[in-house]
Amino acid sequence: MLLACFGLGIWAGASSYTFIGTLQTVNNTTSNSTGLAAGTYSGSGSFYVQNAGLTATNALRVNVQISADNTNFLTVATYWPAVTNATVEAFYPSFTAPLYVRAQVVTTNSVQVGVVYTY
């Protein structure tokens, strides 16, 4: 049986979300629950973008991306140059990206399982 509890914070009066309701049979498969908003990630930083001259300001774009697994990335900010002549421009993005949590049940035979997330 799979028991799961993901803790993002513990305080009196915690809430819960049921990923998989009352015991359900999962038979030799992988099953994903729907995603649940679990908070946000906020970040900022400095990027210095240099170019040797552009034909148009839309000829260059720099996407700032984040990832939880270094494979799947989400664009959280985009830089477009202000001018076409050769320059070094500072870009100071500030961003907030949503975070989601889900439960994944994997079974190799017939198993009855229920999963509740407490936060």
C-alpha cells in the first residue's frame, strides 16, 4: 500500500487534499492524479546580454527559464534588446512561477490504494 505525505509547512489547523478518494483498485499500471497548486517560486537576478549589432530588435530574444529536474523548463522572463546597435545591456528579471504537486501510483499487480496530501 502506498502512503504519502508531502510537507510544505506544518501549523495548527492544517488542510488536506484527497488525490485518490476512498480505496480504489489500481491494477498493474501507472496512474497520475491531477495537479494541485502548491505555492510559488520567486526569483530575481542580473543578466548581462551582449550583441555585436542586430538587424532588428526582434532578431534576439533571451528566455530566462527554471526547472525542477534540469530537463523540463518553464520560461519565466524574456529579454528583448532596446536598440539594434552593438551593446551590452543589463536585464534584471523578477519572476514568480507556480508550483504544483501530484501523486503518482505505480503497481505491479492489483492494489487498493488511497492518497491524501496534508499541508
